[in-house]
Amino acid sequence: MSPVEVSFSGTDVWMFLLYAAGFSLTGVMAPGSITAATIALGGRSRWAGAWIAAGHGLFEIPLIFLLLFGIGVYVQTNLAKIIIGLVGGLFLVWLGVQMFHDMARSSFDLKNSRGQSNTAGAMMTGFVLTATNPYFLLWWAVGGLVLAQDALKFGVWTLLLFVALHWSLDLIWLTILSMATFYGASLLNVRNQRLLMGFCGAALLFFGGMFIARAVLLARTGLV
């Protein structure tokens, strides 16, 4: 059910927040480039997911308020979609190549490379992948924006609670993913660790290729 089809009375703030949490999970837990990057970096740092979520929030939270003030119409233009798709796709391809480079290193071992994941790098990854993900922007422009507008109808404090709740779900989910990868890597031998990195690299290349292909198609045909 679309959030457009749901109406709430002034006494149903908590019901709205519960509904918003459920709808938010459709975006938070959806497999995608951030999920792949979190798993890849999580092999080296248990907190990689938290820092990726921080970078994600640095872009997402201001975006919510900008969408409420009407910037969404610019995000949905063909030119914006083309630029976002190309930049995001190239960044994902670069990450994927880095994963394969790590996998190919003869001395590569996740157990012995703990702590090598740069905090600033993880945060920047979260920020860039969020800012250049056309599917994330579409989710907010189509469904998330309606939730933010409904929250604002209850008042500014409800809007702030909604924003905090949505980002908290991102933080919890991505942290769980990176911790599961970090501790799971200790149970894997070097060969299986390389296979895990290869899978993450392939996923990043796949999503990057999709972003670029969609941007090129849009540029050539004008189709959305």
C-alpha cells in the first residue's frame, strides 16, 4: 500500500511512526550498492556499517528537508538522473575494481587486515553512494517524501522523530551487516575470504553497470 493511501488523525502520531518505520524498511533493507559496500568493508572493520550509515545520513537528512521545500522537481529531471547515474555508476565500478584488486593480492587475509578500513573512507563511501544512487533518490521522491509531508502535518517534532527513526533503522541494519561480516570472516579460510570479496566486487560492478547503462539509455532516448 502506498503511503498516499493512508490517512492519520491528529491522535495517531505513534501509529504513523510505526507505519513509517515499516515503510522505511522497504528502502533500508533493500539489497543494493550500500549493502554490497557494507559487506565488503565489514570484513575489515566491525564498525564500517555505522560509519557508512553516518555518511548516508549526512546526505539523506538534509535531502529530506530540501525535498519538503520543493527541490524534488529538480532531482527528477532527466539531466539530474543522467549525471547521478553516471557518477554513481563510475564510483561503484571503481569500488568493485578495488575489491578485485584486494582479492588478487597473494598476501590478502581479512583476519590480518583488520583495522585497515579507513573511517573517513567508509563515511565518504556512504555519502557518495547515497548521493549518486538514482533508486534511493526515486524512493524519496515517490514514497519517502509523502511520509515526510505526513509527519510535518503532525508538527515539527513529529517530523524530527520520523527523520531520527528512519536514520536509526539505517544505522542498526548496516551495523548488523558489517558486524556479521566481520565476525563471520574469522570463520573463513583465505580462499573463502577471497570468494566473499569477489562476490562483493561483482555486486558493485553489477550495480555500477546498471547505473551507467540506465544513464546512457536516458541520454540517448530520453526514456525514464
